[in-house]
Amino acid sequence: MQLSATPYEERLTAPRSWWLISFLVGVSFALILLPFGTLPLLGGLVGGTAAAAVVASAYGSPRIRVVGDSLIAGEARIPVAALGEAEILDAEEARAWRTYKADTRAFLLLRAYIPTALRVAVTDPQDPTPYLYLSTREPEKLAAAIEAARKAHA
């Protein structure tokens, strides 16, 4: 597999506050098990924290990558030849495209805790998806990487 001219990779990790919330979930499990003794209390603390941390980690695990001639966003793999113009969305415009401007046929890799996004038109006539909405912390770099990959494989 040939790498693109401007490789790009980003993991949409959960914010740091979610790890504190995971610990607080463990504390709440510990308090629930407090009447049963010290050992169940510790089990609730460890088990509840671990379970909540697994959920936070799983939700924050999708990656966006530009590799070779493909854009890989979560589970989707799209050739850059099938993509059109990329539009960088600031926080306000990203919220609009997540809500009232959204098309139900669009592919959304959405993380509400990431305020900026990139909207990329899909130009493949066989694909019913009108655009990709990708939450990203660095929309300018992602747009540049997609454009560089498109030019390298044109």
C-alpha cells in the first residue's frame, strides 16, 4: 500500500473529563455496595470504574486516516477519487450540519465533544451518500491531506 503525499491520522478520543466521570461511576457503584461490606465496596469501585472506562474508550476509538488513495473514517473506506470538495466547518456551521441542515443519507462520523468538522462531497454517481460529515479537531489538515491524496492518485 502506497502512502499518500500528506499522510493524516487522527483518533477521536474522548475528552479528559470523561475519565473523571468514569471514576465517579465507580464511586457510585462502591456506594451502592457499601452496605455489603468492604470487599464488595472495593469490587464496585474497581468494576464500575473499569466498565465506565471501557465504554469511554470504545466511544473514543474511531480514527480518521488518509492512506494511499483512500479516506478511512471509522469503519468506512472511501476512495479519494469518489470525493469532491471539502468544506471546513467551524463550531457554529458544524452544529448546523449536525442538526437542521443534515441529510439523512449522509455518512456521519460524529462526536459532539469535537466542535469543528469537515464536510466532504461524494461525487460517485453510484453512491447515494451526498456527503461525509467528519468530526475532526484539525479540519484544515484533513482537507489538505485529502486534496494531496486526490492529486497524487489522479
